[in-house]
Amino acid sequence: DAVHVSQVSAAIECLEDAISTPLESLSSRYRQPLPQDAKASLSILAASHAVPMLQEWRRFIREYLADFKQPYPEEIRLSEFWSHDPEQFPWVDAIVNAD
């Protein structure tokens, strides 16, 4: 294995640089600024909620919003896409107030 534990941060940065972010292919419709209160709510999320939430958001962006697809009105609350299954997506409660 060429990557050591001491290099994990650099390895992650390298991988992130090598793949395109799904944000690059978003329509401007989905690039509106986040209100300060929503930023505050998101910034205090525990890693146990933030990590799976980011993974799910990336999947959602790639599957439904990438390449300038615009299937949803911009006023839909983001939490609504996952609110149907609180056991599988426990982080939804944490973003309801941030939406």
C-alpha cells in the first residue's frame, strides 16, 4: 500500500482534486447563497450526521441535478427529498431547521 495513515488527509485532497465535484455541473438555479441562520445550523452538525448527509447529497446532485438538469423548483425544501425514511436518513431532522 503506497498510502500511509499519516498521509490520509493529503490522499483525500488528491482524490478530491482528481474527480470533478458535482457542484460544477449545477445550474445557477441551484447555486443561491445560504442564509446566515442556515449556515449556523449546518456548521454545528455532528460528523455522524454531516458525513452521511454529504454522501447522500452528492448522490442526489449527480443523479438528479447534474449537467444543468432543472427538474425541481428552487423553493422546495431540501429535507423533503429524504423525510420519508427517518431511520435510514437520521440527519434529516438536523437540516429541517436549516432549510
